[in-house]
Amino acid sequence: MFEAIRKHSKFVMILLFLLIIPSFIFVGIDQNYFSESSPTVARVDGHDIKQSDWDNAHRMESDQMRAANPELDAKLLDSPQARYATLERMVRDRVLVAAAQKMHLTASDAQLVRSLQQIPAIAALKRADGTLDAEAYRALVGAQGMTPEGFEANLRSNLALSQVLGSAINSSFVTDSQLKLAMDALYQRREIQVAQFKASDFAAKVQPTPEDLQAYYKAHPDRFQQAEQASVEYVVLDTASVQASMVLNEDDLRTYYQENLSRIAGQEERRASHILINAPKDMSADDRMKAREQAQALLAQLRKDPSSFAALAKQSSQDSGTAQSGGDLGFFGRGAMVKPFEDAAYALKKGDISDVVESDFGFHIIQLTDIKTPPQPSFAELRPRLEKELKEQQAQRRFAEVAEQFANGVYEQADNLQGVADKLKLTVRKAEGVTRVPAGDAQGPLASPRFLEALFSSESLESKRNTDAIEIGSGVMAAGRILSYSPAHTLAFDEVADKVRTLFVAQKAAELAREEGQKQLAAWKAQPAAAALGNAVVVGRDQSQSLPREVIDAALHAPVDALPAWAGVDLGNLGYAVVKVNAVAERPAQDAQIVAAQKQQLAQWWAGAEGAAYYETLKSRFKVQIKVDRP
């Protein structure tokens, strides 16, 4: 049958063509066949937010969070709650954009410049003369995947949005009574005396019997638990291990040297002088023609006497910034000048004078006065650096290929890791006492919750076979297996006898300290003159005098309508304290500037709720509709 179709293929194609075309004529083509139909999940001010917009925004946020925190569990980012939070942020941004447009809010050029100058990374790009290194600025924003124009437009938009809620926040205020209440709470003072009954002073009085220790051990089994542990082995694949196994080709290394010499050595810089005849874009055609003719006349003079360039620039150049210095522009590199000017300057030889060059500023006559060429390091001098850079680049490109081999290797030889380690020149590492939760000093895979989750999965524990290759960070993968496993259990008394005794003594000593403290508190209340207390000190929330926080809280909360006031303070295993409040000390006067700053901070705090309410008002005004249920 298939042989017959092959022999009569042309006839079969014609037959299929005749059958398919009528179906399109009579049935038609669904428009959605060629265009994606994405449901609407929210609407703000009449503008839809599609499911595809939501998905793309959440994917971008997740990628940014994973890049910033490689150890973050991907399951948290993919949860319904995390996805809904992304949608709420999208709605908030759309609301603020709508509000900014309706209120005609925008950021001026001066605001934009001030904001740019406040960004440390950009401020660091200023040259000694105060100008911005344009090439470095372009590279900086380019690293974020943006152009300078796009970056500035985004910043200008953010400045406009900040004015929406800023208008409400800046109108908030704090009353004097609110300020006094907050300041009094923070700066109130008490003059107190304290007697501490330390548990450590009563420890010698505790003489536990074996029966006491056995009873304590049985009553507190949770304090003597041994968490589940495992002995494991694992291998790690990262770009560094891929790089270590690479051997560079000598020809590739020399080619890389030639291609990157200018980048490593630095750009050639040129020094030029110019004579400018102003002719901005909005100048009429007749006036521009007159400006060109004036420049041509000056060029004719220079052709006759090139040495008069500086004098002629002082006399005739309309660039007020350089005319007095004979038109000198100093040294500049690629990208510092407008393109027509740069192209002309880099086409000249030292001492040459260009033809008339037209730019957005007008007409230039350029004289190249100097060329600064950076020293060219030899191949031998740069070899270590070139090897490092080229290995890093090739390792990045090769990692995906090696990662696939790694994943296949740990799966195909599931009962050991040595095979894949030998093949990819990796090291099999071992660790004892590994727990399901990362230890505080854990590093590498043993600090990754994702890796430990796979390692302690029921399948891994039962079969003791390799885990899958787990991505634990950007460009880092790991696989491991359980060698031996010890489930969680209560340790035998003999194993923890010293710990049992220590805990028992600490508890009983604290009880004795508490009993003695309470006894003395009752006696001293009855006969205050007999109280054996420490020296009087003034304390406050910001002035603890090295006393425990519980003592300070008790002193500040004690009623002061009838002084002295007494309080007993349980310090837990540390013991007990008796506090006597003698007087309410005058709180310190605050500097006017400090009070003003604190008032401003309180205003912002009060404005927090106000701002939230204002945002809800905006949502109502712009008819926000979220069409998916909150998880």
C-alpha cells in the first residue's frame, strides 16, 4: 500500500489539495487559530491585564528572585499565593500609572538629573572635570539589559508615580499630644534599686539523687532527642569543575588575544581642537546655508595657514566653552562625541585639518592635535589573564552539555556516584551527621533545602540510590545518596547523663532563687528599711544600666501613684530579681532638631495607614476589577 502511495505521490497530493481547500471555503478559518487568546484576569481604568501578562510578569519576578537568592526554594515562588501577589503588584502599578496620568504628574529634567546623581554607581562615573563618562554609563545600564534612554524613561516614570502617594504623605501631620505620648513612652525614666537572686548562687545547694535524675529524664524526653541523621556521599558539578577539566587550544588563545587586546589595553584617545559655527536643527535652511558658507570661508583661510588655527578659533569659533583655549577639546575616546564629529576626528592623522563637518550643533572644522595610544601588553604578559577569561567563557557555554551528561550519569549508574565522578573528573565527597534541616555551618549542597529534601525522600532512604541531579544554584548541580541512616530517637540515659544533671540542677537552682526572692520581697515590703538592695540608678528604655530587659520593663510598668513601688521579676533559669521604684526621674530634654526629626518620622508612621487608605480610594476611583479568586 505504501509503495503504491509512493509511486503515485503527485496524484495523492492533488487529491488531498482538492479535499482540504473546500473545507476552508465553507467552514472558514478560526481567527484564534493564528492568534493567542488569553483570558482577562484584571481590569484597571478600562485596561485589561491578560493571563499571559500575568504569567510573564511572574516569570520575570521569579527569575530575579532566584538570581538574587539561589538557595530559595522554587516551590515557594510557584505557589498560588506568590502568583497572586504578583498580580496585586501589577494592579497597584497600573493604578499608580493611571493616577499619575489623570493628575498630569511628571518629573522635570532637573528632578531626573538629581535622581541620577543620587545613584552611587552613576555618581562614581564622574570624571575629574565633573562630566559624566558616557561610555561607562552606557555599559552600566547595558548590563541591566537597557539603553540609557530606556533607563532614564523608566526612572522618570518612577519619579512621577512616587508623587501620587507622596502628595498624601506630605500632607500628613502629628499633633503635639501624639508627639508627647510617643516621646514620653520612649524617654521616661525611673530611679530604682535592684536585688538579684542568681540561680548560679544556689546551684551548690542542689544535690540530686539518681532517682531524681531518672525522673527528670523520663519527664522531659523531648530534651534528649537525637534528630534523624545520615551518612551521605555527594558530587557537585559547577562551572569551576568544568573549567578545571578544560585544556585550551593555543590557536584559540592567540585569537582571543588579538580580538580583545584593545579592550584589555584600553581605548585609543585623541585630542582635537575645533572651530564651531552654530547651526541648530531648527535653524532655517537659508541661515544654515550661510553658516556653512562662513565655515567654508574659515577653512579656506586655514588651508593657506594651518598654524593660525588656535588664533582663528579664538576669533571666530562660536563654542564659548573652548574658543578662549583655541578650540581645544582635550583628549576623548570613542562614544564621547557625536558620531559625525567622532568619525571625522578618528579619520585624521596628527596635525591634519578636516573638511567642514556637519552635526546637530552646526558646522565644525577639526584639527587633530595628538593621539594617545595605550601600551600594548605582549601575549606572554597577558597569558594568565587570557587563559582565565577564555576558560570561564567556554565553561559557561559547555556547562549545559556537561550538565546533561551529569544528570544521565547519576541516573544510569544509580547505585554509586564514582562512575559519573570519574567520567567528568569530579570528586566524591562524604559527610556524617547530615540532617533533614541544613546545619548552621553547612556549605554547598548540604546547605540547600532542595538537595536535602531529595536526599531524605522516602525513595532515597529506602533504596539508597542516587538522587536526581538537583540544581542548587545558578550553574551548580549536585547529586547524592544515603550510605547509612539513623531515624530520630530518644538517647539512652547513659548517653546524656551529664546533660540530664546539668538541666536538673539549673531548674532546681532557679526554683530556689525564685523562692528566696519572693520571700525577701514579702519581708522588704513589710519592713522597707531592712531591704538589702543595690545602689539607686536611673533607668529607661534607652538606658538599661546593663540590667536585664525584664527588670527595665517591670520598673517602667510599676504603678507610680504611691511610691516606693515594688515588683518581683522572674528571670527564668537565670533566677529572680526584686525591684524597688523610688521615684519618677525627669526625662531628658531633647534637642529641637532631634524632636523635629522624630516628629517627621512619626508623621511618616501615621501616614502609613493614611497612604494605604488613599490607595484604596484610588482603586475605587479607577474601577479596579480582579477576576481571579485570592488563594
